[in-house]
Amino acid sequence: MREITSEEVTKAVESLCISSNCKLSEDVWKALREKLEQEESPVGKEVLEEILQNDRMAEQEMLPMCQDTGFTVVFVEMGQQVRITGGDFYEAISKGVSNGYRKGYLRKSVVRDPLRRKNTGDNSPPWVHIDIVSGDRLKISVMPKGAGSENMSTIKMLSPAEGVQGVKKFVLDWVRERGVNACPPLVVGVGIGGIFEGVAKLAKKALLRPIGSKNPEPFYAQMEEELLKEINNLGLGPQGLGGSTTALAVHIETYPCHIASLPLAINLQCHAARYSTIVL
Amino acid sequence: MLNPTKLETPLYEETISKLKIGERVLLSGIVYTARDQAHKRLVDELESAKRENRKPLLPFPLEGQVIYYVGPAPARPGMVIGPAGPTTSSRMDPYTPGLLERGLKATIGKGKRSKGVIEAMKKCKAVYFVAVGGAAVLISKKIKRAETVAYDDLGPEAVYRLDVEDFPLIVANDVYGNDLFDEGIRKYRKIQE
């Protein structure tokens, strides 16, 4: 067994909270720059320029690029030979979030109770997804998820007969209706298959894939490409003000499902497609 | 920005009637911040004042004023305000017509407004500006002074009085009922509906 202390976990999460909020990863930078070159609308071009300028300033001054520093989503891949010592694992992650949001001057955007709505004051608790994998490493990814795009996400249990066309139509109609308010240009995370709660996780996990990556199966890689083209043909444009850049990428993740089911989930991500990963 | 129009608050009907959708604006002067919870309190007060037949007690005047939908991040020591980009305006749609009727002249946020708000803007001669969602650091540099004027207990949702200089905006709805979202998207749409 390889031992990792809960303190190391807390420190890692703390630093990931700050870095993810202040610094875009290279794949997102590259995608935004490319789209600025290609954008057809003058207003759209100005919007993209303003976004890039903002994100540069954020990185230089280590300030959060968006005031909505999100609900903190933490993805963990824990090697089955890892043992956490010195404290509770979930508490260690939660403490990392609390420290990171305090030290990084990040906005505290979490309420304790969904209906009584009192702020927890430190952005805890995060939502933690854990997958057990082989090996002795611990991989932690932090994705601060803003509400603007999260609120424009959905799950639909399709009928298997609806097939490829049904999936594409639902995604396209959804982005047309809801994309404007999700702060485009978007990353569109699509989950297909599995079960009700699992398909939502697939859609969110799809957002962790670097922009430019393709689904390993050519069938789905092609569907990603076709959907991206069709979404950009919708004309929503940067911030929904019209233009040729509505999405930076479409990522599809799938899982086997029941003979009678075709679950579909769409998790939209704004242009501040933030995530940071560390491997301990 | 392409040929921006410089505007100063308070806003008057005569000035804003000249604005057209898609026009770039640099706004200077005072804007008040308010989002979900603050709107609820403002509108609750207007309604109870009406019921009780008294003058409403509002934390700031509405006549000729501008509301910016924002919940800033905390300011680091030495900074005027933390990053402060717009939040989604549609959540404020149910409250907006009531405020426009009381003389509010403009709102600033991101995303589309409802048909009801667009109608109310036409009727009350008001406009809606969009600021770029996510451009929070850039916008915070245009804020020269910030003070809380009400609802301290709401934290990032409190009402602030901001002194802004050349705040970059785009006119999304003018006083004539036009909508940049509809027109812009129609212009760049490449598929059959």
C-alpha cells in the first residue's frame, strides 16, 4: 500500500481551487484564439477579444477570471493501492476547498439548504466523484462549475427507437433554446447511456476532457464533430448576440444501458471552461 | 470597441431613445448592484407600500438610474472591488417591469430578457445593456469606487453603489422593442428552422 496523508490531499485541493479559477488551461486558450480568427460577426469578435483580454489579466494578477467561482466539483481517481492516513478523506477535500476559497479571495457561492438558502461561508461542501482505479496514484481534478451554465443543463430519458437522430435533435434543440444564457462559446458535455444518475455524471465528466480531444470510438468522434458543426450553424454566437462561434467543443461519453432505455444528459460549460488536475 | 457612444448616469429618455441595438456604449457614473435576493426585497417593499398606501422606503432612488446584475467576488486588500462580471438577467425578469414603472432607465446583465420585460422597456422607455459574461476582471478595473448601501446581510448579493468609468456595454434591447439576440442570431443562422 502507498500512504498519502489527508494533509497532502487538503493542500492539493486548496491549490487546485485557486489555479483552476485564475488560469485557463492551454487547450481552452488555443480554442478561444482560433475562434477569434474564425468569428464572422463584428460584435462576436469584440466579445471574444474582451474574453481573451480578461483571461490574460486574470492569469497575470492571479484573480478569478469570473466572479462566479462556482460550486466545486472534485473528480478523484484513486489507485486501489492508495491508503489515506491522518484523517477523513472527504473532510480533507472539503477543508481544501474552504482554504482555497478563503486564501484565493474566491466568491463563496454555496448555500447550506436548497430552500432556506443560508450561505455556508466557505464554499464547502464540494461534490466529490470517486472512481477506484488500478495502481498506486491519486489523481484529483477540481472543476469550479458556475451556475449560469449549470442551470442550463438537463437529463432526458429517450426511447431507444429515437436513436442517433433523436439524440442529435434533442442536443441541438436544447442548445438553441438554452445556450444563450449559458455564456457561450460553450463546451457541450453529452452523456449517453448508463442509468438515470449515471448519465449526468458522464455528461459532467465529458467536460474534463481537453478541448481538441476526440471520443476514442470513431462512431462517437464523428458524432461530436457533426454536432459541433450543427451547433455552430445555429448562429447564437459569443454571448448569444449572433455569430459563428457558439461552441468550442462537443464531448460525448457513453456507457452500456438497459435494452429498454436510452438515457441522455447535457451539461453545458461556459467559455470559462475551468479545471485543474494534479496527480499525487 | 468600434465607435462607442459615451454615456453618463443618470440617464434621460432623450438620450437613451437614440440608442440602437448592437451599439457599443461606454458608461460612466453611478450604477447600483442588485440580484435575486435584493430584487425580491425591493419589489416586496414596493408592493407593501402600495397596499399600505404609503411612500416606499427604497435604499436608492430609481428615477433615471441603472441597475447592474452582479455578485462580485471578494476584494483583495487594496482593491476597490473583486472581479465583478454580470450574472444571468432572466432570473430578474419577474421583478424588472415593476422597477421600470418606477423610473429605472437601464439594466445591465448577460443573456436574453423575457417578452414581458421587452414590452415594459418599450412602454417605460428603458434599455437593456449586456456586459460580457465572464469578463469579470476587466470590468472590475472600470469600477472606481464601491460602497454597500443596503442589505449587508446578503454578502455578495448586497446592494452596492458603484462609481464606474467607461464600463464597456452593448445595447441589447432599445426603447423600440428591438432585440439584438433575435436579430443577431437570425443573421448568422445557417440552418433551416
